[in-house]
Amino acid sequence: MYRNKWLILLVIAAMVLAAALTGCAKENPPTSGGDTGGDATDKPPGEPPKVEDLPMVDIIWYQIGEAPNGSDVMLEKLNEYLAEKIKVKLDLRWTEAGANYNEKMNVIINSGEYYDICFTSNWAAYYFELAPKGAFVALNDMLPQYGPELLKVITEDIWEGSRINGKNYAVPVLKDMAELAVLNVNVKYAEKYGIDYKKLGDDINLVTEALEKVSAEIQEDPNFIPIINYPVGGAHGQTALPYQQIIWPFGVAWDCKDPNFKPDYKVVNILETPELAELLNIIRGWNEAGYYNRDLMAPDTGRDFYTDGNWFLDWYGYFPYHEYSQSLSLGYKVDVVPTTPQKKTTASLTGAMHAIGVVSDHPERALMFLNLLNSDPVVRNFVGYGVEGVHYDLVDGKVSFGDRSPEERYSPWQAMLGNNTLLYLLENEPEDKWEFFHNYNNNAAISPILGFFPDRTNIDTELTVMNSIINEYERYLWNGAIDPKVKLPEYIQKIKEAGGDKVINELQTQLDAWLQTR
Amino acid sequence: MTKKKKFKENFLRNIPLLLMALPGIVYIFVLRYIPIYGIIIAFKDFRIHKNGFLYSLMTSKWVGFKNFEFLFKTQDAKIIFRNTIGYSLLFLFLGMIFQIIVALLLLEMTNRRTVKVYQTLIIFPHFLSMVIVAFFVYVFLAPNEGVINNMLMAMGFQKIEWYMEPKYWPYILTIVTLWKGTGYGSIMYLATITGFDQELYEAAVIDGATKWQQTTNITLPLLKPIISIMLILGLSNVLGADFGLFYQVPRNIPMLNPATNVIPTFVYRALMNMGNIVMPAAAGLLQSVAGFILIIVANTVVRMINPENSLF
Amino acid sequence: MSLYKLDNKLLDTVALPRRRRRKNDGLTIKPLTNVIFNILVGAFAISAIIPFLMVVSISFTEESAISKYGYRLFHTDFSLKAYEYVFSASDQIYRSFFVSVVVTVLGTILCLFMTSSYAYPLYRRTFPFKKFLSLYNFFTMMFSGGLVPTYLVMTQLLHLKNTIWALIIGGALNSFWVFIMRTFYSTTIPESLIDSAMIDGCTEFKIYYKIVLPISLPALATLGLFTAVGYWNSWFEALLYIEKAELVPLQYMLMQIERNIQYLIDNAHTLDTQQLEYMRANLPAQSVRNAITVIVVLPIALSYPFFQKYFIRGITIGAVKG
């Protein structure tokens, strides 16, 4: 039938046309000279280029977070400054956090659409998936020349966290670089029931005792929740267990409480360890005793518990001084009890980064901008607080919003924007905030496998299937809503059947090879 | 040569009709045919290159069916495929029956004004997103404060842990689907029926046909073409499922998975936030191919019975 | 008088009041059956509206009462706060409303035009290319190139990023409805009607415009309704193609909130607290969320009677004929 032949011809025609059109339509033809700015190689390395010689360029920057009010006003002022400083005109595009940022960046990055800088991390615009696929420019060769300040501000151990096969594809945002699982304590109830909460981090049996005492409150207030969450584990790995994850649930033994711990670098399934099973059994006991929110399937966005204030314990990922800011905003006293020392891990170092797209025509200029963003307080405070006198006032070197309503302020997602230690303090923040911050970062226990991130190529299918199993169980296992005696073996079995041993072997091979290169 | 001549003649004679179809032809070509080259991504180990998507696609390595493996390597594969196909067929047939029944009821009711009100009301669930529907289902089924458990306990029965027992979920999901889609879907049948020639009914009355006989002997046979079109087209989506219905309504609870896990929820759980565009493309292609085969088979069967009712 | 003119005359009488049917004329059902039907459909209608009423009720309730008493159909603590917040927070809601209306109206008209005019030749028995064009359309229903290639056509070939057309083009022809319309034509418009019009010297365009379109009003109204709802509820195009606040549609604002809630629930075990904290802080209160839902659902629901008129009219046409 000639009609069917026609259809095939049409499909072919469409494909040819597509090839022609998409090829032609690319607005920015690739420049000659490889990934790094080739035009500057004749200058001696390590010396930043002279600004007067540079042409003016536009830099498109995709950033996570809802666009703050007054973003345009800020950008206008900032661009005046940048034009003079590095001859860059910044086009800052905000996209809401959550599914939206992921989905949008996925399309932009995979389609090869033009952009210069984008936010990436281990949880949004997924760095460890996109960087190995070639989405971002390797920065190592460019850094001495175009990002000298970055090398000073960001220490070597932080760079190591996002290094893939010896290359860095993103500039980490300096914030709290260590992770720490703490118990958030609602002090009101600790005092009421005479609980010495400061010791709760030492021994889990003390937690059980405290919960037992405090649960008497339920008689008075039926909505009272003794514990919202406990730091058990899970994909993020902020856990009190003596293991360090590589890809959840696989990891190596590491007791961060013991500074003399000798790691054996043997990859295990953390779900199969006795410590995890014991912890889950205790937690199941708490759930059965009714210490958890009794309506676990209820739609929980976590917010109402804190505003209502009728809770006692919660698991929290610590960030410096959050107990103060939280107490202030909630109107009742919250204190924190660490369950481990703070840890520097691959995950904690890759929570916020900026990468330069491989499609960028001016990677070196984009890097110059990132260099400035992370070292120049003027730039950082522009993107962080907006325009002085418009969005905030500076009183004694501290930021004051005066009588501006929240709509008149400029409030972006601060922590994700760039070197946070350059920020002015808010008027109610303690003077030693950044000092505390530096101490917190510098005194962290360092993961024995910091900087190791496995290549997924050979185990991609297995990990993908496991991901679906993990997402199936974790939500209800960690708070004892389902019985670990039945469900944990089932969970382990499913992981095994999905190729658990193959993954362990592959990870072990890669880890051994990585150890050799160290 | 005669073929060519005939084609030319046909073409010239039908220019007006071709002109009418022209906007559609151009539209379909640009928006549906040009992007179709993207299908091959399912067979590639996709790498991003700075020369753009097409260049990246062409230079990426072929990996055969590797990207499809994750759909079959899971030990739940059987359950997932069974659920997806089972629910699709169930919803297709049951949905159609309910939509036609409601359309017929609305048609026969004597008071036009109440019919208008009913029509307006039953279409409402369609406007609510699944997040809201899921919440509403929860209000009914919540273990402690849920409407149904309260009623059960008031009547002296044991309460039921709806969110723990997979065996209730095929019914719950079916009820939600019918509740949400029936009103909306019935409108199409109603519109079709209103186009029928009234004289047929008049003639039937003269012959002494009852209302029931009019329905079975006139209305339903006249509906046959639209029913067969809806069935054939419905089959194309047999490997698809409404993600919100299977993910948000059962609250992603692991215990319910035997009854609620379908291909879209599995793909979502596996690739959530991972930035992988290749594996979802592979799942989508599998779905298309399966649907395509089914539709061809169904169309052939329909054509053998009555060529007038077939799709092409 | 030729058949087509006769039919046109019949159409002109549509505006006349409907003749009262005699009781027990065999065309209407018995009163008792009518009562039973009313009870059945009535019960369904009530169950269909209750959740929406609940959403409305919550949107008018004091936030504290919701966390205290949970969800109920009737709340005592009446409050307009949620609406005040939604309407005063920014003028975004007005702009978005306007965008949604423009997209829905333009999109529906375009889709009706494209779909019905593509379906018409497929219905004509004498049209030699009908099989090919059916297949041509059908094939795209089954296979699509996926997100990224479509995105490239929209942005690099058609240059529609950040234009209102990006929200409209994607749904401007409905392949599924091409087949439904074709089937509708072939069951309701006898070929003889077209033939006699041809003999009277009508052109194809005139036949389509003067005969086919008026007869297919109920089907067009149905297609129009489905399309309008589709456009009103679409948001994903906005996520992909729109970066300007003045072009964001209403539904996108609602979906952003709902997706964030879902995201929080899904990722509670993988996100760290800073990330969770930020997203929670950006979630509006329960009542605000419901107020936005009401604002999104109501306009399209209220415009439904406009489309409905044409279904009812179709029934009336049948009655007048007799």
C-alpha cells in the first residue's frame, strides 16, 4: 500500500528536518578552543585577566528558591557594580525549590539550552548524575587563573567532597559544611517532668525513660506528641549509627565518636547490621507505646507540630545556632542535644553548589563571577539582602529591616546563594556567629571515605530498582509505623534480590581502587 | 503511471477538503512528527555535549535494551504489569458502562431543570486535583477519626485499618475513579445521543415499543460506533495509569503496594529527583509499543465485524 | 425544497419554547421510574459536590480551628482572612487569572477549529486520502518524541519561550477528538444531506459552515468543554516555558503549592532540615491553599452552563423534529 510507504517517508522527512532545524537554530555556535576559555592561555597562569581588556558579557544564572520581592531592583544595582568590576551583566533566574527546580533544570540541561551558571547539589539538579554525564565544565584548570579567591576561601577538604575522578565540576557554597544529627528538645516539657535533657544524646535508654515520663502529658493534652522523629538513618544519612553510607543503604563502618577508629573499608549493607535492627526495635517499642504521632498516615508537612508547640523530642539536622533562631520565631524555648560529633561527609559537602554549564560560551567569565560572589561582601550582600536603604538598613554594621513589612523586604533562600560568611549579621544575631561557624566546620570528624563517589555505570539498573524499594519502605520504617521484625527482613530480602551483592562487589572494587589513588 | 495520474486527479478534485485539513496536517507535522526522533534516546547511554541535544543524542553510545532492564529486573515486575493492565481494563469497561448508564438516566428524566442541575454537579469531581481527592479519601478512611470507622464503631463493629490492608484497595481505587470520571465522561455520550434522529423513536412508539425496548433496540445500537472507537482508543493506554490515583490516594504506603503499584508509580519511585531522562523515556516507549500492538489487533477485530466502526 | 434547506429551517426553530410532551406518549418514562432515576442520580450528584463544599468551608475558616477540629463540612469560626491574604499579598492572582482566561478562550477556539476541520474530511466517504490522514493522525497518538525534543521545537524552532502561545500551542489539536468528531459526524449527519447540498451547488466550505457545524453543536460544545477544562487546568507548560511572572497562569500557582507538599512528604527522609525548613516556611496556610483551590475551580465550573446550553439544545432539536 502506497499510503503506508508514505507514512514511513514522512517520519524520515521529519527526522531530517528536525536535524537541520535544531542544528541551525542553536543560537550560540560553539566557540573554538575546548572546555576552558582558550583565549586566555597565553597569559601566565595564576594571574587574573585585566578587566579593561575584557568585553562585556551576559551571564545567565539559574538559582533555586522563589524569586524574592524586589529582585529586579537588586539586579539593576548589582549589575552597575559588576559592570565596573568584571564587565558582567547578570541575568538571575529563580525557580522554586522542590519538584519544579528539578524538572525545569533537567529539561534545560539535557536539551542543551544556553545558560552559564546553575545551582546543583546532591538533592536538587542532581550533581552526581549530571556531572558524570558531561553537563558541567571541569573547573580545575581554570581555577588558579579565574578563581584565585575561591581556592583561598574554600579549603581543600571541601573541594574534595564534590571531586569526581579528580575533577571538580562545581563551586561549593560555604555554609555549615558538616552534618550533625541532634535532638531538638522542647525545654518546657523537660522542665515540667524534671528531665535532664542534656544527657539524652549519650544513651538511647535515657531517651526511652524520658519519653515514658513525659508521655503522662497525653492525659492532659490528647494532642501532645512525645517524639516526632529520631535520627535512625535513611537516605540522607544523618544518623547516630556507627556507619558511613556510600549510596544508601550501602556503606562502611565508621564510629565518628571514636577519634582513633580504624576503618576497615569493607562495604556492607547497613540495613543488615545489628545496630540498625536494635535501634529499629527500640523505636518500634516507642511507637507501640504511643509516643509517636498516633496518626502517622495523616498528611504531615511537619509544620503544625512546631507551631502548636505540643511536642517534646524531634530529630533535626543541625545548623549553627538554629536553636536560637527557632526559639525566637516559635516563641518557646528549643534546645539541641547532639547525638554524635559533627561529621564532614560527601553529602554534607555537596548540599549547595554552583556549576558552570558546558554550553556556556564564557565559562571563564562565569567563574570570575563565582569568584566574586564568594569573596566580595558587596556582591554577596546584594544577592542576599537586596539594596541597602531600599530593602534593609545597616545599623552599626548589622542588618535592620526597620518597620518594613515582609513584602517590602528582599528575602531569598539565603543559605544556597554563596559564601555565607560574607553576610552581614542580622540585628538579633550573636557577634560570634561566624566564629562559631568556622569552629563548627573545622572541628568536624572527617568521614574516612570523604570524596569517594561511585560511578553508577555498571550498576545503574540495580540502583534504580533499589531506589524504588527504598522509597517504598523508609517513610514508615523509621518511625516504627511498621514492624521491623517483619518488614526489615522483607526490605533486606528485596534489596538482595534487586542485586544487592552485585552492588556491594562493585562498590568494594571501586572503593579499593580509590584507596589506591589516595 | 496510472497510479500517479490517479493520485494527481484525486488531489486536484479534493483541494477544498485538503485545504480544510491543511492546518491540522501542518500542526501535526511540526509538533508531533519533528520531535519523534527523540524516541531513540531510549536505546542510548545519553551524554550531554555542548553542541546541543541532537548532537549529544547522535554521539551517545547505543546500549540496546539496557535502559529497559529496570522495569523487568524488579521482583515486583509481575505485580506491576498485572496491576497496570488489570486496572486499565477494569476502569475502561466499568467506566464506560457507568458513563452510558448515567447519560441514559439523564436523558430520560422528565424535568429538564433538575437534569441541568445534576449535570452541573456530577462534573465537579473532575475539577479537583488528586491531592485534594486523596485528602478527601483520607477523611473517610482515616484509622481513628475517619468517617467510615466512626460509623462502624457507632454500629458496634470493629474498626478497619484501611491503609494497612491491600485487599480493600482495588475497590477503593475503582470507586474513586468512577466517582471522579463518570459525570464528565457521560457528557460525551449524552451529546452523541442528542444527535440521533428522533423519528426512529417515534416510529418505534407507533410499533408499540416500550421505553426499555427503545433503549436496547435503538439507542444502544446507534451508540455502537462511538463505543467501539472509545474502546479501541482506550486500549492504547493499557500500560498507562493515573499517577495521582495510585500514588497520592493510597499515600505511598508500602503495605498497599501489592494492590497499588503500577508502572508510573514504580518509575517515579525509582527515578525520583534523579535527573535521569532516559529510563522514563524507555518506559514510555514500551507503553507506546504495547498500546500500538493492542490497538492494531482491536481495530482488526472490529473491522472484521463491521468495517464502519473501525478506526482506520 | 432540498433536504438541506429543510434542515436549516428546523435549526431556526430551536429558539422556540419546547412543546410539552403528553403523558404516556411512549417517549417519556413513567413517573415512578422518574423518581427512582432522580434518587440515583441525585445521590451521585450530592456525593460529587460534598468534597468541594468542604474545601469551600475550610477556606472560610479560621486557621486555628482547622488544626483544632480537623476537617469538617461546617465550621463555626467564619473568617475571610484566607481570601484577604490571597487577594492582597500581591497582584499576581489578578494577572494570573487574566492569563488563564486568555489562554482558555484562545486555546479552545483554536482547538475547536483545528480539530473539527481536520475531522470533517475524514468523515467524507468520497475523500480518497481519508485513510492516510487517519493513520497520519493516529500514529502521533501512539508515539511521541518525549519532553526534550518537544521542548526544542517549541523554543528553538518556534521561539515560543516566554510567550502566551507556549501555553496554547501544545493543546491546539486533539488527536483523540479527531476520531470522536469523525464518528459523531458519521452517526448524526447522513451523507445524503451533503449530497443534496452539493447538487444545490454548495461549496465544501459552505456545507461545512452551514450544515455540518450547526448540526454538530452538541459535540462541539462537549469538545469545547473538555478543551477549556484542559487549558484551564494546564500548568506544566508554564513550568517549562514561562519565566515571566506576568505570564504565569492561575493553575500553576495552585500546583506549585500542591507539588511542594507532595515533595515534602516524599522526601522527608532524604532532605536535610535546612531544605525542609525552607520549603515548609514557603507553604501557605491550609485555609489559603483551599481558598486558592476555590478560586481556581469556580470560574470554569461556573462557565459550564454556557456549554451545557448546547447539549440541552441538542435534545430540544430532537423533540421539535417530532
